[in-house]
Amino acid sequence: MTRSSIFSPLRLVAACLVLFVGLVGGHSPARAADPAVAAQGTVQAFYDALLDSMKQGKTLGFAGRVKKLEPAVAKAYDMDVMTRLAVGSAWTDFDDATKRSVKEAFYRYTVATYANRFSSFDGERFEVGAVKAIQGQRQVVQTRLVPAGDDPVILNYLMAADAAGVPRITDVFLNGTISQVATTRSEFTAVLRQGGAAGLIALLDKRVAEMSKS
């Protein structure tokens, strides 16, 4: 697995990639008294699920990996926030039904990207490191993806508490600097300008269909 195959603009989700809708059920990560510990726990739980899916990847197949990763993505990512930020100013023009449809499409795409990019296990490991507090009570969890026999890939997760106070991922930074949300917004803006919300949904669903065949 090469670094370029893991993350590229809007081919992740970031990531991852890196890129990056509370639409599927599942229990929330355990809350902790220490916000840093809670943030680390959210990311670690996601990595545990991703690694388990990778180890069973060939047996599960694409559809099986998608099913396994759906609850993990829903728990770890605040995709409501990520979708709104990725869409940008056009979001305010959407009615509720359109917002819901766009969020669902982006969620499907995010899960499918993980299932496609992380399809097997080749000795990789995920390392969850330090947590840095930043403005507005947000935090950055520093992590590394360490491929066997290759250089580590730095993945930093921007975390913010959801309505229940649980820290969830709101952005992913490849190599510590490349924002999944910003990269996604750049592409979304162009698609929305040409085809509106329907065009964006169609594009995301087309990419999911293509990944399911790869």
C-alpha cells in the first residue's frame, strides 16, 4: 500500500483519505473526564475498527468492509459538521431534504473510500500520539500510519465536542497540514456550480459504484 493510494483530494476520506454524517446508529465512544483522553479514545476506536476490517478485508469483500466500517465512521466523525463545511456557502441555500440527501451521499462516499483504500492488511499499524488544545476548546490528535517497510504517514485529527459532549473528528490533516475539508470544499464548489446538489450527489454515488467494482 503506497502513500499516494491512501490519500488524495476527496479520495478518503483522508482519508485519507483524507477526506473526510451522524446517519448510522451505534454507541458513542466512552466519555472520559480528561478531554484529551476522550479525544484519543475516539480516534483509537476508529483505528481499531479500521485495522480489524483490513485484516478481514479479503474475506469480507468490498460490501462486507462497507458494512463493518459504517458504524465506526458514524461514531468517530461528525459528518454533519464536515459536510456543512465542505459544501461551504451553498449549504444555506439547501432546504432540509437536500441537506439530508447531500449528507447521506457524502457519508456513503466516505465509508466506501475507507473500504476501498484500506482493503487488506500488509503489516501496517496506527499510532495515536499526543493531543494539542487549540482555540475554541477544540483539539488536534496527532497520529501516524506506519506501513511495513515504508515511511510513516502523519494524520492529524481535528476534534470538537458534539451536542452530547463527545469529541468527534471534524477534519483530517495529511502530513499535518493538508486539510481534508478544505480540499473537499474546493472540488465540491466546482461541482455545485455546474450541477447543484443533484450533481454533487450523482458524482459521489458514481464514485461509490466505481469503488465497489475495483
